[in-house]
Amino acid sequence: MTVFPLRTRITGGPAAYEPGAPPRTWYVELTNTTLRPCRGIHPVIVLTDRSGGLVPAQVRMAFTAPPGRAERPVRPEHTDHREVVAVLDDATDPAFAGLTVPAGGTLRVPVRLAFAPGAGPDEVTATAAVVQRRGDDGDWVGTSPPYRFTLTAPAHPPASTPARPPATRPDTPPPLDTRPTSRPSPPPATVTETPPQSPSPSLPPPGRSPHPAESRELAGTGHRVTSRLLPLAAGAAGCLAAGAAALALTRHRRRR
């Protein structure tokens, strides 16, 4: 078993998230087990979902460091293994060089996480892999146990709109048919002679009252994702998180 200088865990996270709801707060807790400060620390959050359908555009993440300062937004990315990774770094602040964990001390980093309305339902596992930057290189110095949670269906899905009959007013007479008659009524097939009578207006043929049936059919849209199980044991999850962390940190350095 590998012993890392930073003991890492995720604490305070809820058991479920509702897509489209406000962000929820949890903490990456870093404990320095050495006698020297650990500087240049960059936790990398690795999200793996059971279906494999979670994409970076559906993840909203920010962190606060140092505590009490303004939130720093995080830009999630995708890996070749369909994980979503997010480096707790601030590309908009060149002065931010990572976190510092004092010797023998503990640092709790608040993280805010939310999901876009199109995410889930799903089962998600979050792992914090910790990288210490050393110039253009870095060392893997910690990893957390998995934090598992559920992406639920929206609590208030949009209700279908029933078809409404045309509005009528009881005190308003029905509209008259003012369409001109283009031709007289056709004569009957058999004609019977009758004595001449005084002329009288001929009755128009029975008209067809147009009553089109109005029906509205709601078509549901969505995407189907192929369900694939990602059974990750604790050791395998740690290796996976390490690879994702190294890839994410490399990409992040290139952007800066």
C-alpha cells in the first residue's frame, strides 16, 4: 500500500444532487503528515458515472482558496476513459500557485458542485487525486476514498399541457355562415310533377359544420445512453484517478 504525504478525503458531500438545482458544498480535506509545508498542491476531482454519459458541459464546479476569498471557477474536461476531471486551479489568476498545507496541519478546501438540467439520472463517484507541482513537472502526493452520490430525476418535471377546447362566451351567438353559395342545389334524381305553386325561396343543402378535432401530442425528446458498469475497486480507482490527474494537470499547464 502506497503511503502519501497528504492524507486526503472528501467530506460533507450530499448523497444526491438534483440536476438544475443550486450548487451544493463539500470539502476536500488535506492533512499533511510530514514536518514540512506542502506547497503547490492541486487537487484534481475525477468524476466517473455509471452510464458513461456525463459530459463536462453538465458539470458546474468552483472552489474557494484561501478560505474566505471569492470563489474560483473550475473548467471540467473529458478524458479518453470518459471521466470528467476538474483541476482545482484558477487559470484567470496567474498569481495563484496552488494550495499550501502547513506541516502537520489540515486544510479544508470548500468545493461547490452542481449539474445542468440535462444530466442524469445516474450514479456518480468522485475521487480527489492530489498533485504537487514542481516547475513543469509534478508528483502524485495523495488520493481520497471514493465519494459516491446519485443524480436524481428533476423533482418537478414539466407538466404536459392538455388540449384546451375553443373558448366560448354564453352571451355571444354563434358566428353566421356568410360564405356565398356558388351554385344552386343539385336537382333530385327523380322529379315528380306537382301543380304550380307560388315561388318560395329554395332551402340550401345541409351544410357541413366544420368541427376539426384539435389534438395536441407532446413528443418527448432526450438521449439514450448505453449503460455500462464501471466496477472500480479502491486500488483501481486510485490508479485511474492518478492517470486522469496527470493528464488534466498537463493540459492545464499548457493553457497557462
